[in-house]
Amino acid sequence: MAQVLEFKLPDLGEGLTEAEIVRWLVQVGDVVAIDQPVVEVETAKAMVEVPCPYGGVVTARFGEEGEELPVGAPLLTVAVGAPADGGPGLPEGGAGTGTSSGPGAGAGAPAPGTGAGKGSAEGSGNVLVGYGTGAPPARRRRVRPTALTSAAQGTPGASANGTSGAAASADGGSRAAAAPVGDRAAGVAPVTATVPAPAGTAPGEGPVPVISPLVRRLARENGLDLRELHGSGPDGLILRADVEYALRAAAGRTQAQPAAPAPAAHPAPQPSAAPARPSSAPTGGIRVPLKGVRGAVADKLSRSRREIPDATCWVDADATELMRARAAMNAAGGPKISLLALLARICTAALARYPELNSFVDTEAREVVQLDHVHLGFAAQTERGLVVPVVRDAHARDAESLTAEFARLTEDARAGRLTPAELTGGTFTLNNYGVFGVDGSTPIVNHPEAAMLGVGRIIPKPWVHEGELAVRQVVQLSLTFDHRVCDGGTAGGFLRYVADCVEQPAVLLRTL
């Protein structure tokens, strides 16, 4: 007889307490193997695929795409063991064999908090990066199957042990609210209440061409049916700009129609003529939740401003010789060297001379902790927002190795493949905002680091060179630093050394 086990959202590490469902990789009724990825989730750090530690048949999914779930909340239920009469067979090596190589408990044993372990206060034991999940929250969750799933697979019925399964609803189409799978009382049929689909929707026409969960959430929170939109992206991909345009158009139509007054619970005396609302008052605003990557960045920047007494100094430098040196390196053959890699090499050399800036402040111990390694972060702008991938042990890498690592991390950042470990642990950050066509900035220190170097665009400017006015390639360098770790003399010395290396790359030879 099959046993239904509940798989909970595991602890993803790095202090993360919730994740957003981006895409389900399995449907109700699918047969899954041990360690098979079943859902793609997005955290404040990265997108990850979550593997299921059980092998069997998926009987229910919890949560819709775009919905946030806390760690320990149910993700799905899996029927393991001997198949029910007429049911699909289980994959080899499933729970029925009593052996497992999955990250969770053995597939043949009931998961804590489910089956025989019901009533236990222990965590599920499901882990991804070495952290166990805590006890699940004491609350009931509802499963909302789609009409498409119900039509294709039939109304979710009781499994071999009396557990009801239902699929989570996707964007658009009819939705139904079903009794939670946690109510494992045999013979209790789920009570559903079907909600009519919005006009113009076609549940059977396939998935909506949307990739970003932020776009899905923006449309859902404003009651916009994505199936009515024609995306302006590649292959009809619906972008955030398409949703915002549709919402503005809808707001304009709403304002053109007089709104009916809402009934008041306790009518109050009204003046004979109400004052007209000023036409300049803002209406139809779009609220964008600060969640995911953007929310994490907002929290970190706010904390940096609250805790770090930062100061900024800057200097203009003649980068003509640096650009010539890079051109000579690339002309000599071999892999091309990026400008960012050369600037990173200069930073690591400068930090070796001024280690105060490669540190952090331990506020509880009231100590400045200087680090003996440089994990160099660099700012990268992506569709998900600003992220700061980290190059490990940058001080031990040459320009060629730095170029390759920058390229790999940048590509993974844009594709949303960065892991939490690749986005944390930095000791110093390099911010090349010159790619945006600006000359200068006052960077905000990436908490808990002590400093950040900003690099503006390199453009031809009049410059006094060897006593004569000439047109040179000039760049502005700015350093924001934590004034608790050093004074202006140290920060100025660091920045001056960086500028000297930019102007005369041969200075670096002293440290090679």
C-alpha cells in the first residue's frame, strides 16, 4: 500500500527564510525519481532548483507560480511504496526499496511531520546546503488546482491511504479552492468552489510567455490577464514594460468613467457642494513590492547607510597608458584581457599595501577585523536587479584568470544561475559604473565591507601631459570607505596608489 509523504521547502541557507515559486517542473500525477528537481524557486540571493528526496507519484502541489512560501511550508506530496490498484508504478530505487541516496531521510522511512511521523515537532530533515528545516508553521494551506489540470487528469481523488491531491493553479484560467492535503482523513472528499475565469482567457492555449516572476506578480496584483497581452520581447515574450503600459492604459480608461460613491456604514452630514479634487493629484500609481533581489538590495543599502559612517574621496587619472598596455596584451595572442580584470589586479595590489580597507567592523566586540584574503565583489546589473557576484581569492589570480571568472559570473548573473555562495562573502567591491556612461558617483559601501572603489567612463579629455596640453583618456576614480576602519590619509593613499597604477601600469611590476 502506498504511503503519502509531504516534502517541505528546505532551508536554502544564508539566513534565507522564504522563497518564491518561479516554475513548477512537475505536474500532479507525474512519477518522480529521488533527487529529481521538482520546482524552481527564487530567493533574495539566486534562483535554485529544489530536488525532492522521495521517489514516487506526485499527488499534490502547494503554491502557485509567483507565490512566496516560508521555509518549512509544504511544497508537494508524493505517494511512495507499492502502487495503488491501477495506479502508475514507481521508479526503481523509490521508497518501496528501502534504499535512498537523496539528501533527505531515506525514502522508505516516513518523513518527520508526515505519515507515521505525524505529531512530531522535529523538522523535515530536507536540506540543500547543510541546514535542516525547522518545525513547520502551525497553519493550514489550501491547494488550488487549475481547471486545465482537472480536465486532463480528472478530479483529484483519494490516494491509497486516503490523501487527496490537487495541482496548484497557474496564471490565468479557472481556479478552484480545494481542501488541504494535510487533512488526511479517509473518506473526506475535497469541497471545491470554482471561480469563473476572466473574460477573454483561454485555459487550454498553453503557458503565458512570461519569464520574470516579477512581471507575473505585477500583473496578478493589479488584476491584469497576461493572456490578453502581446509581448514586445523576443518571440512575443511579455516584458515588464508591456504590463506597465497596459496598466496605465487601463487606469486612463477608469479615470474617464465617473466612479460610483461607496456606501458609508455611518452616513455623516455632507456639504451641499463637495470641493473638486485637484487635477494634479497623483492617481493610478503602480506599487512594486520590494521583494526578491530588489528587496534584499534595499535592505542591505539601508543598513549600510544606518550603520556605516562613510566618506568619499575621488581623483581624475590619465588612463591612456593602461589602455595601451591592455591593447598590447591582447595583440600578443592568447585570451583577451578585460579592463575590469586589470582594475581588479590593481585593487588587489593596493589592498596589499593598505589592508585596513580589506576589513570589517565587529560591532559587538568593537574591533576592526583585517582579512588576509581578498574576495572581490563586482557590481552587475541584471533584469532581476543589481547583484554583486564575488570572485574568490582574487589576490591569487592573474589578469587572465580574473577575466575568465568575471565573464563566467556575469553570464550566470544574467541567466539567474548564481548560487548564494557566489553572492556572499565579499571583502571589497569594485563598481564599474562607467558602463552606464557616467563619469562619477558616490558608491554606498556593500555592508559589512569597509570600502568600495567606483570607476567612471574612460573618455578623451584635455590633459596636461609632460608639460603640454594634450587629449588623453581620462577616468574618474572614487573611493567610499568606512571611516571607522581608517582615516582620510589611508584612504587617500589607497586611491592615489590606484591612480598611479592606472597612469603608469609599470608600477604594478613592483608587486608581481
